[in-house]
Amino acid sequence: MSQLDIALVQMRSGIDPEANIKDAIRLIRDAAATGAQLVATPETTHLVQKNAAEAFKVLHAPETEPALPAFSALARELGITLLIGSLAVRTPDGRAANRSFLFGPDGALLATYDKAHMFDVGLGKGETYRESDNYAPGDRLVVADTAGARLGLSICYDVRFAYLYRRLAKAGAQILTVPAAFTRPTGRAHWEVLLRARAIETGSYVIAPAQSGLHEDGRKTWGHSMIIGPWGEVVAVRKDAEPGVLSARIDLDKVAEARRRIPALEHDRDLTGPDMPSPT
């Protein structure tokens, strides 16, 4: 079957991981109740805490992270493929990884992906982020087979790096996942256009569950969870800033159709010039 029912969970996670996990479980149940076969949550599902010292007090290594067995059991109970957009987990070097976890309908962990691009930016008016101070970037692309589709995994700031998505699509990804906690200034200016561009460039579906609203730590996120079709069309968007569920039925045959109509993935060329290094 080429049709797939998808549901995105929009959240407003706070500084208490236990409370966030409970909220996520409730919303995932709501998402599964729509008939969704694939459910996805946003970046930093279990913790939004801008104070790094306080955040590290409640972070765990993956082996001891209590959210993982809870989400595994939930996927198995509901019989869904479940993408936890990301959790912050401790790494052996004393930093953390911003890591996606993909569970199958039997609860098995199918894949993980560590956010590759660190959000080190100064947005003005005192809004500055330095993810690389505390997070170790990932160094590999991940494509996973599940729910009748091939998923290409990414997280939030990755969406600004088009080469990553072309490589995922060339590896067979039909759905590109972009769980996010976009800031309001960048969300207002860039969120939709970036998601649509990644879909158009690759002829893929893009699914982007988001954090939304004013968080307990004072952070403000854009929300607007979205599902984008392979022709760049907005299939569904959650304009309500409140936590909740966005669902849609997608047709994976449209991926092949879009790539057949405009076979841009087949037309890449490695170009060099006097002022350009060879691609690596």
C-alpha cells in the first residue's frame, strides 16, 4: 500500500523530564487514536532547559534514560512506528548528544540519529545560542526502513543544510523528518520556506513536529508543525500554538511521481572553479 497515515505531536516541553514524558505519552496516545501508523514528536521531547548546568543535572546516558523503555513499551502497545524527535542524552566525553530515537511497532529500537549541525547563532536582542558548548555533533547520515516507507532522519537546524537532504533522498529516503524547536524569529522568517525547499529539492515528503509557545525556562518557540508534500505543497499545518496533534494521510506514490517529473537528484554535478574547493 502506498498510503500512510501520519500524526505529528506538537509540544511545549518544560524543565521536568518526568512531566514532559507523561505529556508526550498522552499526546502520542491521542495521535495513535487518529489511526496513525507513524507518529513523531518534536526535538527535545523530554526537556527544554536553557540553563545547561541545570539541564545536565537531569540528563542520563542512553543506557539509563527512563524515557526510552517507556516509549518502546508505548510503541509496542499501540502498534505504531514512533519517532521520538530527540532526547538529550549524556555522551562519554561529558557532553550530550541531541538524539532521535525510532521505534518499530514491536517496540524495537530501529535507528538513532545525532543532530549534526550545532545551533551557534546570535539572533540579536540578546538571543544567543551556543549548542556546541555542551553538545557533541553527530557524524553520520541515517536512513531507516519502517512503516512501509524509508525515513531520512534530521533535527531542527540541520534543515538549513540542503546537501544533507539530497544525500538522504539519494539513499532512498521518501520521508524526511525534521523534529524541531525553532525560535520565533527564525520560525517566522524561515520555517515554512525551508521545509518546502527541502521537499521540492528532493521530491520527498517532509514531516516536522515542533515545540511551540512560551516554555517554563522562558524560551519561545515557533510551533507550526507541518507536513509538506513532494511537490512542495503544504499538506497540513498546525496553526494553533497549543500542544496537540496534526494528522494527515500521505501517498508515497507521489514521491516517485515528483522525482520522475523533475529528476533533479539525477542531475547533480561536481563543479569546481578557481575560487571553489573540490567538494568533500
